[in-house]
Amino acid sequence: MGHFRKLIFASRVLVLLALPAATPAAAATFDGNWSVQIVSSNSACNAGTSVSIGISNGQVASNNAMVAASGRVAEAGSISVTLISGIKRAVGFGHLSGASGSGTWRAALCSGTWVAQRI
């Protein structure tokens, strides 16, 4: 019985060790630089802007010193991101597929949509 328990324990350890290795490879599907066009749906807010972000192993980061970006891309392409510029903060959600993506965003007084292209 002791040998059987050791075998089960060893197989569980091997499975757990394999999981972290699989996640970055799948998330790497969206790695690279992306150009994001942001549009406001509220006429009282800025009409829109463009920001460049980078994705590495599913983690979102900013390629612009004026805008801090953070977030995560799931294996299936779902993305959640937070952009901060000075005291302004916006949260976006959406989906990436291949070399493009789209979604929605919201901030304290504004909201809108975004589209992205891999560059």
C-alpha cells in the first residue's frame, strides 16, 4: 500500500509541475506590440486616443511613458486591462483573436469602445 501512495503522490507532483509550463506557452499566442484605438461614447469626454501596449506571456504592459498599462490576457483571448495616466484611470475588457481585438472600457465619467491591431 505504501508503494501505491508514493506512485499517486509522484504522479500528482508531475502534473502540478507541468501546469505552469503550459500556461505561458498558451498565453504567448498574443505576445507582441499592439496599437489600441480608444473611442469615447460620451460627447462630453475626449473623442478618443491611441495607445501602444505590449503583451508578454499573457501580461499587459505599457510601451508609453505617459500611460501605465497593466492587465492580463487569458489563453482563449479574453483581456482585462487598466490604463492610468496621471490621475485618470480606465478599465477595459474585451477579446483578442489572431492579430486584432476589440472591447469596451469605462472610467469615472466616460466610457466607450476600443479596437486593437498587432503591430
